[in-house]
Amino acid sequence: MRAALLGLAGFLLLGACATQSVDDAKAEVRNQDTVIKELRARNEDLLAQNKLLDTELSATRAEVARLKADRSASQMMGDVAERLKQLEAELGKSGEMQFKARGDGIAVEVAETMLFESGKSTLKPSGIKLLKVLAAKIADMPGDIRVEGHTDNQPVKVHAKEYPLGNLQLSGSRGLAVADALISHGGLASVRVSYAGYGEFRPVAENDSANGRSRNRRVEIVILKPTAGK
């Protein structure tokens, strides 16, 4: 009887130990699951931080490139301005040619009378000479060049058959003529030079007076700010 009781007690003890072992194992698994979840969450946080840092690094690099381009552009604009002052002095045409800073670069504004006969888009010989001198001044400058033609708001009359589309066509033809002269006579690389015609739509003065209309009839040769990578 005693032996039986001892046996039963041993059996019960073994069962309790087994139950405790199972509980411990389950608790350990739960702990491991918790640790795994925490590690996964931490890994996701690190990945998000890494992505944010990559984004900030790219933004910083872009800003550095922009600042370098702006500094280069500012230096270039100062050099251009100085050369154009010399050119204006050499030509002795005060008021008919001037330069002005713009957001996209610096523009050489040339009055219609220095380049064309009224209502025409064929360059005068003196206009070609001027453009050759100008091209020599800006040939080694970085940045592209855009030639912009402008007119007043008066309809094209005398030469209306040549320009059936009016001022917009006339201004574009003048822009093209100047761009071509800068390339063919001035030696500028054709890949650097483009042109546009704005007609009467970008005036610099009111068109309600002869003086204002005269100021609006112009060509602007824009030395564009160099962009990053150029």
C-alpha cells in the first residue's frame, strides 16, 4: 500500500513537472514572439529613418549644386555686365542699347533702329557689325543664349504681305535673323543659340506714345544663367 502511494506521488510529481515545463516553454515562445515583433518594429523604424536620411542627402546635394550654379551664374553675370558696359562705350549708342538683369540671366536690349528698317526683318549692315562685336564679347561665357524679338502694338501695314500673321511673325523673323547672325557672322555655336518672337505681348513701356512704342520695338539677346551640370 505504501509503495503504491509512493508510486502515485511520484507520478503526480512527474505530471506537475511536465506541466510546468510546458508552461515554461509556452512562456518562452511568447517572449520570443514579443522580441521578434519588437525587432521587426525597430527594423522598420531604421528603414524609415534611412529612407529619410537618403532623401535629406539628395536634397542637400541638390542644394549644393544649386548654390554652386548660382555662384557661377552671379560671377558670369558680373563679367557680362562689365563687358557690355565696355561695348556700349565703344559703340557710343547710349540709350539704343542697354543691358538689364533678369531672373533667368542678363539681357542685352537693342533698339529696332540699330538692327532693322521699320517693319522689316532683314538686318542692316551696321546691325550685323554690332552683332559680330557683341558675339565676340560673350563667346566664352557659359550658358545658352536666347534671342527674343518684340514689337509695339501697331499693326504691320506697309509690309503686311510679308508678315500676314502680323507682329508675332515679324518679331519671330527678327529673332531668327539675329540668332542666325550671331552664329554665321559672330561664330557662336548653334547649339547655344535659340530664338523666340513675342510680338506686342511683352512691352517695356506703354504703347500710347511714340516714345513708348519706340522702346517696345526691340530685340533682347539673353545670356541665360548656366544651370547645374553645364
